[in-house]
Amino acid sequence: MQEAPLQTKLSPTLTATRLPQLHEPRNDGMPLDLDWVAAVQANTSAIERRAATLPGRRSVKKEYQAAWLCKAISLIDLTTLSGDDSAGRVRRLCAKARQPVRADILEILGMQGLTTGAVCVYHDMVATAVDALQGSGIPVAAVSTGFPAGLSPFHLRIAEIGESVAAGATEIDIVISRRHVLTGNWQALYDEMREMRAACGDAHVKAILATGELGTLRNVARASLVCMMAGADFIKTSTGKEPVNATLPVTLTMIRAIRDYHDRTGIKIGYKPAGGISKAKDALVYLSMIKDELGCRWLQPDLFRFGASSLLGDIERQLEHHVTGAYSASWRHAIG
């Protein structure tokens, strides 16, 4: 499918207001290829050197920066995953997803109708989010499978996926069993992921690797590959609950695994960095990395998402500054 051209008042090279929801063929997976997995290596020092250069290699200013920040908004999984979540908070979050930036600012920017990429909630809040987003076209993602540790009995994790899909979630963020990676039990990880993928049915599945708990970048690369072989539609860095969440070296490792998988199979896998991305300037670095490493096709909501909540508030402040010349207080941009 051809991408719709991005035409805005800000830049003729970036998208129109309501971004198209493109869809690639589902990743049906493939038999586990242990030789391929064993051959995967990660040169940690080289990856870290490359990642360290990224923040200074790309710079966009003025209307081009504003256009890229609008793009970033369209790629956010606006998220609330707190123990004190309530129906009211989720409805406010969904209202923010529908109208992420003040209407007058979007009108000046020529971006009326801009929304976030999705709303991500706990299973218990799926029905509330589905109701609040009715008619918007914004998908609801549910974190399932004993999020965040993934240590509940396996049959209950599978049942939770089914319950979330039945409640209306069209995307399921699952967590893998980290022990399979740490012990090198790739067959167990593959079998687990295959069964979770099957339980999701038509709902797209994002496999959360919890990269901060996997020990090495080589483990991250191998776990990424195994999850893709098992049918993951997206691979995702973190739950946001680990001590270390999304980082540039981890992102570089994972998206190069995506590129390798695409080169060999022709299937495009999505990527979602989550946790710790809270500043607009950081979002621009991630977008430039994706463009450089994977290409522009991955800069669409069906292949890239930010797992974030506070990121939207900072982007909104930057866009307001672009339009008015003044920064507003952060408290004026509450999310939920």
C-alpha cells in the first residue's frame, strides 16, 4: 500500500492531519531457526559509540521541528498503568488522545484532526477506553499476561489475553518470561510466544522484552529475533517498570534485528520504545534513528509507537512555543 503524502501548512514533506492507518501483512512467524539465533552477536562497544553520536547528528528547527513533533504525537501509545487508575482517569486520557493539542494551535499548524496512535491501559480498563474512543478510530491496547513481571501461571496469562480481546482491545502488549532468555532456552521462549500470538487472534501483539533485565545486548538481539520468528507483530523494549527502560543502544540493537528479519523474510515488524522517553528532543532522536536505519515506511503508526504519557505534555509545550513564542507551565498540559 502506498503511503499518503504528508501535506501540512508546516511542511509539504510531512503528513496530513488525520494520519492514515496503513497495515502490512501480519507476521505469521516461521519455524524456530536455532542456527540463525546462535549466529546473532552484538558488538556492544560499537553499538554504544554509534548511539552516542545520534543526538548530535540530526537537527530540525522551526516549522520542520513542529511538523516532526506532530508526527511524534501520531505515534504515541498514550498510556496509564497505575495502581490507582479509575474510569474517570481513563476517560480523561481518551479525551486527550482525541484532542492531544489545543484546537487553536492545531488549526494554526494545519493539523486539525491529529490524534495519538493508540491508548494503552490495564485489562480492567479496556471496556472503558473502548467506549470513550468510540468512533475515533483510535485503537485500544491492553497490557496482558501478568504485566509487568509475567510470572502468573501460564494458563492465566493466556486467559487474560482472551479476556482483553473480548473486551475490545485490538492490540495486546504481552510480557515474555525473562528467564527463558537468561538461560538461553530459546525453544521455550518461542513456544510461549507462539501460544500468546495464537490467543491474540486478530489483535496485533507487541512482545515486551523487558530489556533492562536481559543482561546483554546480545540477549536483546536474540530475544528480538525469536519473538519475531514466533509471530510478534511488534517488539517493545520495556514495561516501563524496570530500573532501565528504553535506551538508544537497545533501540539500535532491536531495530537492526527487525531489519535483518525483514531482509530474510520480507515481513515488516513494528517497534515500540517504552519508558523514559519524556522530552520532545528525545522523540526527535528516536524518529531520526528509525528513518536512518529502517526508512520512512516505519514512521507510521502501524510500525512504530512511543510507549509514553508525559512525552505528549512536553511536545504540546514545544508546539505552543512555536506558535506563540512563549513556553507555558507544564501543569497546563495534564494528561489524565
